[in-house]
Amino acid sequence: MSRRPLAVILARLFVATGLTAALPRAGRNRAIASLIRRQRRASFTATTLSSPSFVRGRALLLFALCLLLMAGCATGAAETTEPAAVVAPAADTRPAPVIQQNSGPTPSAATVTAVAGLARSEATFAPLPSVTPEPTATGTPQPSPTPPGPQEINGVPLAEIAPLPPEVVANVRAIYARGQQLGRDPRAFSKLGDSTLLNPHFLGPFDEGNYNLGDFAYLQPTIDRWAGSFARHGVAARHGLHSWTVFDPMWADEKWCEGGEDPITCEFRLQNPSIMFVRLGSNDAGSPSGFRYNLKKVIEFCIENGVIPIIGTKADRFEGSNENNDILRALADEYDVPLWDFDRVAATLPGRGLDTDQVHLIIDDLSHDYTDPAAFQRGHAMQDLTALIALDQVRRLVEE
């Protein structure tokens, strides 16, 4: 057998360790398995089990395994690090109004492991710390004024589509006040969600001028206030996004996000919004407790950063029931944040407004002409109108 100097062997082990330490857990496991296979092959070439080369090889193998385990501990600690509590806005210019999107990457091994763990009973989750909003100057919560336009859509009262009980009114004002202290842009909002929020129809016509509000003309000041945000996708809305990948840096847009940033942190830095539409669940099935847990993290992260989360329900039944929408409603109530209950109106549309895939709304090139009765039977037109009403509710609260 050819003998390599011990220093050379150790140097190569250090190099190999430096490379594998940056791998995800699955990669480190493969590296360890590879070392074991190589040592086993080498052991069979030794003349006897007591030969010096065999003993030295076993010692070096144990040394390499120790280094890999130490690296794994360090990397594991980094994987469980929570995102920064408060995200400072970027000093440079925001991304273009519409950012080209691509499909999300395959979740990392650590993410897949975490998702598998979420299938356990909800009782296994440690409770998240409650977020107490700062008190408002007005003291006693006051209900928001009644919108001046129509009070229902397709027979569904606006009070069900965008409910604002006194507790939500007080909390919205408190979150907004905190956001202003942190320097949030009062004329910018963001979107967090999957492909159902990505197609060009979600709110885009309100920036493009392709609409006629008709009896809902009172919503025009809301369009004026947030002009430029409606057609902007941002970096927190992605094809295939799940609730558990919101805080995964692998899903961040490499063109706009910094190293180690996750989608929502990156979006807060770039857009610096005061409001965020949150609609997830069309890609979450099989783990309602996990979905609830991850949505709680999203809501708390928004509140801590002074961003008002508007929680949206969806038209589809991807999970096989309406369970995810029920969770979204319950969390909006639990955290006293605005609810945009599009699902109520979707129930009045032919086929819930869904295309043949039963997830996405039917795409049409028609304008949002709310003087045309046919618009009230189209998914995109109703989705955008109900979202605009929810946004208008928040506008009137923060402007009072």
C-alpha cells in the first residue's frame, strides 16, 4: 500500500470538513456515510486488522466524524435562529412595481424535517409569546364609520366581508402608530402569498386605470393613497409558497434579497410597508396545526414590525375542506387584526370563480367595471373589490 504523510491526510480532512460544514443536515449525513464506506473499503485492503494503516485510518475516521458533528451543531444552531424582531427599511430605491417571479425552490432538508414535525398534535407546540399593542391615545375603542356606498355584495353584508369590531379598530391604530415610530411608509402596502396573489389581475387594474368603481366611488381615495402598490408583486408573493417557507431564505428572490434574508424580511426592507395582505393556505394541506403555528408567526412578525396584517381567506378547498379558512378567521379574531373574507363572496360565484384546477380564479381580460352586473359574477373582479374594501376600512381608521 502507498502511504501518505499524516499531515497531508489531516489537511485534506480539514478541507473536507470546511466544505461539509456548510451543507444542510442531509448533506452532512451523506458526507459521513461516504467516509464510512471509504474506510470500510480501505479496511479490506489492509493485510490484518491490526496493521498500522488500519489503526491509523480508524483514528482519522473518528477524528473526522467528531469535526463533522461539531460543525453540524454550529450549523443547526444557525438554522433555528429566529428572524430579526424589527426590520429596518432599506436606504436605496424599492424594486420596480412588478418583479418577475419564478417558481420556488424545493424546500431544504431542514424545512422538510420541520414540516414533518408539524403534523403532530397542536399540544406539542410551545405557545408563542403574546404581542401586546401599545395603547392608543383615544382610550375607549370606537367602531369604524359605516362605508358610504353599498352595504352588501351579492347579498353578503360588508360587515361579514371586512368586519371591524372595536377591538380590531383599537389594535389597527396601535399597530399603525408603532409602524410610524419605526418609519414605515404610510403610502405603501405589500402582499404575502402564493400564486393566487401573483397573476396580473390581483389589484393590478387599480394601478393601471382599468376600472370603473360605479357605486363604489367612495373607494377612490384608497386607490390614490396607495398608488404604485396595487400592481407590484414584491418578493413575498411566490409561486408555490407555503406557510412554512415564509421564513426560509431559500425562497427569497436572489435578485433583490440579501444573503440570509427570508421573503417577508426582504419585502419589509425593500417596500417598507405599513400594511400587508396575507393570504396563504392554497398550498398547505395535511397539517392544520402546522398551518396555524406558522400563521401565528407571520402575524406576530408583522405586528412587531409595525405592519398591519390584513388576513385574507381563499376561494379554493385545496386541503379537502374549509379548514384553512377557518384557521385564518380564528387567528384574525385572536390577534384583533383585519379580516378580508373573500371566501364569503366566492361562495356566491359560479363554480366559486375557480378555473379547472380548482385553485386559481378564472383569468379574464375584462376591466373591473362595477357598473356592469356581470362583473359581480367574476372571481377576479370580486376578489379585487373585496380586498379594496378591506384596505379602505383600514385607511379610514388610520386617517381619523
